[in-house]
Amino acid sequence: MNYDHSFHAGSFTDVFKHITLMCLIQKLQLKEKGFGYLDTHSAYPYYQLQAKSEADTGIRKLWQAKNLSPTLRQYLNLIDAFNEKLNAKRVYYPGSAAFAWLMRRSQDSLILNDIEDEPYQALKAFFKKDSSVHCHHQDAYQLMKALLPLKERRGLVLIDPAFEVINEFDLLTRSIESALQRWPQGVYAIWYPIKHKHAVERFLTMIEKKTQLPVINFKCCPWPDDVNMRLSGSGMLIINPPWQIEQVLNPAILEIERVLREA
Ligand SMILES: C[S@@+](CC[C@H](N)C(=O)[O-])C[C@H]1O[C@@H](n2cnc3c(N)ncnc32)[C@H](O)[C@@H]1O
């Protein structure tokens, strides 16, 4: 297992995933009380965008677009703010951990994790001065067992596996079932690729069977199924979605799809 996210940084799936993450955090921050954020598969804190990469059909399309909605502009502003911290302009693309870190308030806390040594060391080094960030180096599903419920009682768990093992959907289903038994109040956001439709449908049906909690499945599919790309789309399953999140996310997803399809 040696997943390197750098070629995929800023891809269309990252755009969808990180806008969803931003909207979830904005909703949680409507309350003054702090919340915990657990990023089970953080990867690196950020990536230097390569000259030719999946960013060409993702973030670079948004950078060219005009008249974007406030939601998409807020997302681009976060990326600009991150680059400013590194004295750069549109050179770096933040990972999920850095998006959450950019948005955190003093009352919020972040737990980041990656099983691989390099991304873990990079996370630890980048966030070392921030005492509200805790980095772990473990199997995501073991860590969820150990840490849930989060001590803040309110919180978001982002589960974003690399899908490099063939039974990832089964691992996810088992681990979500056990997490919900321990922490039914948590908000869970689970990213998945739309590649093998049968496996996706089986996963969604299993989750629906295993919980009575509210669930919304968001999908972003800018390309036709037979497109000559790694993926035609991806999804984010949200358990215990914050109130009215769909009113923000549904139009944002339509906009992402439209902008990404533009030549
Ligand atoms: C898709 S990347 C995560 C990207 C990141 N969440 C983002 O949005 O920027 C998946 C990461 O999961 C890590 N990983 C793979 N298997 C894991 C496991 N069992 N537990 C924890 N991390 C794992 C990989 O090393 C990789 O860095």
C-alpha cells in the first residue's frame, strides 16, 4: 500500500470533496460551541501542483471560470489564503487536513491520521506549532474504534480511503456500523469513487440497512460513464447531515459539474 495523492491533488474529485468538507464545517460552525474533526485518511497537508496533472481538469478549471457563486469563491479564497501562508500564489493545493485547519476556530480541534510514514511525518511537521491539532499514524479503522466518540461530543469524521484494497467497501461498512454504535451523534462524511457501480450500490444499500439515522448521498459526476479518465465521478455519503446542507451543496455540485465540463 503506497498511495501518492500528489498527481490527483486539485482533481475534480478533490474539488467536490473539499467544497463538501468546507460546507460541512461552515454548518458546524453556526454554533458557537467547538467541535472535533477526525480526518481518518489525511494524506499530506498540501501538494505542489504539477505542470500537468489532474488539477488541469479540476481546480485549474475553476481558476479560469468567471461569475462563480459565493460557495465556490469561498473555496477558492481558502486555497489563496493557504498559498499566502507559504508566500505563494496558486502553487500549492491544500489537502483535507489543511482545509479543516484553515477554517478552525480556537474552540475547535483536529485529529489527523495517515497509516503511511511519509504523510504522517509531513502532517506532524506542518502542524507542530498548533496545539489544537493531533496527528496519528495508525490504521484508520482501528483509530476510529479507539477515538470515537470524540470528547467534544459534536464533530465531523471525514473518511476518505485510497480504495487500493479490493474489500475497502466492506471494511468501510463494518467500521461505520461499529462507529455508529459508539457515536450515533457524529456527522460522518464518506468519500467513494464511482467506478464499479454495482459495488457502490451494494455499499449504499448496506449502510441504509444498518442505520435509522438520516443519510444523504451527494454525487458529482461531471463526465459521462465511458469517459477516458480514471473516474467519471465520485460521491460523498453523509450520515447525520447538518440541517439544510443540501440547500447549499446541491446547487454547488451542479455548478462544479457545469464549470468542469466547460472547454
Ligand atoms: C485519498 S488519500 C486522502 C486524501 C486526503 N483526505 C485529502 O482530501 O487531501 C488516502 C490516504 O489514505 C492513506 N491510507 C491508506 N490506507 C489507510 C488506512 N488503512 N488507514 C489510514 N490511512 C490509510 C494513504 O496513505 C493516503 O495518504
